[in-house]
Amino acid sequence: MATATMTATRATVANVQRPSLWDMEISAGKKARLYRMLYQFGPCNGTLMLLPIDQGLEHGPVDFFDNPDSLDTDYIFRLGIAGRYSGVALHVGLAEKYYPKYAGRIPLVLKINGRTCIPSEAQAYSSLTGSVEDAVRLGADAVGYTLFVGSPAQDRDIATLNAVRVDCERYAMPLIVWAYPRGEAIEKKGGRDSLYAIDYAARVAEELGADVVKINLPKGTSTDSPKPYPSLSTDEFAMAQKAVRSAGRCLVLFSGGSKLDDQDLLDKVETCMKAGATGLIFGRNMWQRQWDNALAIGDRVHDILKRYGTPERS
């Protein structure tokens, strides 16, 4: 029985279609930087496992109460190295203060826009906090930009993203877009976590020039969403696969969100990877755990990612 189950699992994994680095029509500089994250760090098999620590700006210090050690950014970098992550994502102030000690030992993703959670999200917009030039100066392998799809401020947001995209092309810096549906109009069409909203956000990210897109796992469909979304499957795997397909040739990262228990986290990883994701970007689900538990659950995530790798080209 065990042998039959393993055979079925291998067949399922083998049938997964996901874009690889070799499918991407990008510059040599972008390809070299992505190669480091995909094949020289983390699982080293064409999958990604990123550790973000941008929550201090986005959510405030409240996220660090579960594990006070995580308030120290040195702790995050040490966890990223010990846990064999593909990179750490953070803002310029933390990168300047902490990354020089770890440069070359783990890739850096510089997050170059952000906002606090204090104002209403009705006018959601993340101002620039850094630049692509900062990323080059700091030795980053990618930049991250949050785009609020559907926000009343999306005209400014898209224009700012376009300027960032142009700089990314100039400096051969991979662009990771945090594609987040937000705003009253989104809520009226089913909500930010609906399949419609996340599917749309994934497509927008590709249309606007992302190399990698970060999205949340859809939580369902809604009768308020445009047709045919209300009639589509609410199976978690089917919804994840739909969003991955809408991202086209972008590599897709699924967000971890708020902290899950161990089994729910592992089930989420399996679903996302089976659906065609390139990897995960899990922050609170990792550094809110105590050190030994964070390393242990990270090892189990690595075990899953091992089954979904893409071989290097010979």
C-alpha cells in the first residue's frame, strides 16, 4: 500500500506544470540573480523558500510578542541561514543596519515600498521606502514591491510600479510583486481573499512586468464576484492552480499569512506546490516559533519542496 501511495505521489508531482527559470525571457543579470536564489541557496532545486521580515512596518511591533527574540533582526538572519532559506526580505533600514554582517551568506530581497496599518485601507497605497539603486548598493538579488490591486489609489500605484520596473530592467534586478487586492470595490466583488480578487491580482502582476508574484491562497468564491467565478470550484487546490495559471510565466510564491499550526502549515505547502507554485514566502509562520521549532518545521517544508524541484539545464 505504501509503495502504491508513493508511486501515485511521484506521478502527481511529475504532472505539475510550473514555469522555471529557463522559461523566462529575462536579461542575463536577472537570470544570474534568480539562479542564486533558486539553485545556490534554500532548497537549491529550482524552488524558493523566502523569509520576510517586513511586518514591523506593515503591522507594528505587535507581531513580535509571540517570540520576543524575533524583534532582533540578527535573529532573523541567523534563522534564514540555519534554516537554509533562499533569501530574507526586508526594508532598507534593516538591510543597511544588519545585512553587511551576512552578505554573501544568504540572498537579500529589498522591499522598496510599504505602509503602516494605522490609517484606513480605503485609500490603500504603499509609498516608496527605498530604490532599485539601494538594492544594487546593498548587494540584493531582488526587489519587492507591494501593489494594491483595486485600490482607489491604484493609478498612482501602477505608475510608481512602472518606474520601479524600468529601473529593474536598467539594473538587471528581478522584480517580485506582492499582489494584494484591496479597497472598497474589491470588497463589493467578493472580498480580498476571494478567488476572483486573487486571480485578478496574479494576472495584473504579470501584465505589469513582475518576474515573481507573491499572492495569498484564495479562500473561496463569492456570489458577489463577476461570472463565472461564483460557479467555480472552491476546492483549495483548484483555486490555487487557477491563480498560478493566471500568473503566466511569473514564478509564483504563496504567502504564509498569520501563524498556523504545524499540520495546517504543511498541508498549505503541499497544496501550493502541487498547484504549480515555485515556492513559499513564510514569515510569521516561521519566526513566531521558538528557534528549535522553527528549524524543525522548516526542515519539513524542505522535505516537501524536494519533491517539486526543477532540474538545472545542462
